[in-house]
Amino acid sequence: MSIIKKILILTIIFYFANLSKTFSDDLKKVGKFKDWEVMIMSETSGKVCFAQSTPVLQAPKKTKREARLFVTFRPNEKISNEISATAGYEFNKNNSVLATSGNNKFKFDIKQQGFAWMTSNKKEKIMVKVMKKGSRIMVTGYNEKGSQTIDHYSLLGFTKAYNTAKKACS
């Protein structure tokens, strides 16, 4: 799948996820599992299922951003465990976006239009395992001015949300 298509899909997901509790017919909320929720989106290319969460803590505190962490499944495109993040701003091209849980660090390889992705499905699978066992994961990014932000995500409910999203797209 082209990166532009990924960006378009995630932009649409992000837009609809931010609407008040009224969702379109194409985007359905499947359930909420503690700090994670599962949604299904119907597209012409098929069904897209994802688990998402918002940060429980953001630094710096003075700037409220629309950050999200996603794990997405696209069965018609044979994509599973696709991890992506947005910090609510355009990422700086010169700095890495990292996810950290305990001693585990994961680098996002692609940064475009406010989203970051990993290119290795093997690394994504390892990160999913870490997320299932952990209690918190932090995503560190840098805005275009070079200022660092850290988004802390609770992993309470992640395993149930992940399993529900995976099952919904199987």
C-alpha cells in the first residue's frame, strides 16, 4: 500500500474519531476497553479495523494536542499489526519518533503528514507483545521547531482491544 493511501486512511480515521459520539455509517465503534477503543471502517478496498488510544499524560502540559496511538488491520491488503502514531502536529524530519515501554524502544521509520509508522512488521509484532505485557508506553516526538513532546499511553485494556480489532477483521 502506498504511503499516501495510508496517510489518507489515517487522516480519515483521525477525523472521524474526533467527531462527537455521532459516527458515520462507514465508521463504527465496536467497543471501549478501559483506555482503548476499537473501531471498524468500511472502505471500497474492504474493512479496516483498529484499536486506538489517547494519551493519559502529555508533556509539555501547556499545549493540548490531539495525539493518538493506533494498531490497524486491513485484511484485504494483507496488513496486520500496523502500528502508527500521531502527536497532533507535523513531525520534525531530523529527529526520531520513538515508542518506549520499560527497556524496550521502537523507532518509527516513516514520518509524513503528522503520522509516524514502522516499516518492519517483525518489529510491530514485537511491539504488540510488549504492549500486551506492559502498563504504559511513551511516544516521543519532535515538532518542526525541534521541541520534544512525550505522550504517555496507558495499556490498560490494550489486549482486549487488540484481540477485538483483530477478530473483527479476520
